[in-house]
Amino acid sequence: MEIITKDILARKILDYLHHKLTIDQLVGWAEQAMIDGEYEEDAFDVISDIIAQIGLADVRAFGLLWADCEKHLKEARLRNLN
């Protein structure tokens, strides 16, 4: 698996929002990333937090809302700029 960057994470979320990935595909990718993925060092906390939340999105109690995706995109792109 390639090193997961904020850009790759944002692309996966956008692909889901544009119906290029199903929720099952997105969750499967996130679960695999949690198992054996390497994350961009400068954004490790941001990426690992978001991937963990996406990995639970197929559990009814957690889900993945449009607002969650917007929040994750903003975090992936902006959190480490401060």
C-alpha cells in the first residue's frame, strides 16, 4: 500500500461523494489502511483520526454523513496549516 497523504485521503472522500466508490469500498479501504497503511508523517494524527472514523462508517451507530465528509475534507486540507 502506498503512503497515505492528506491528498489521497481527500480524493477517497471525494470519490465517495461523487459515487465513484460505494460506502463499502470506502470503509474497506479505510480498514485496510488501518491494518497496513503508512501515513504521511507530517499529518499522521489528522489522517489516522479520519481513517479510523471512516473505518467505522459501515456500523449503523456511526455512519458517515455528508457533514462528516465536509469536516474530514477540511481537516485533511487545513488542520496542519496552522
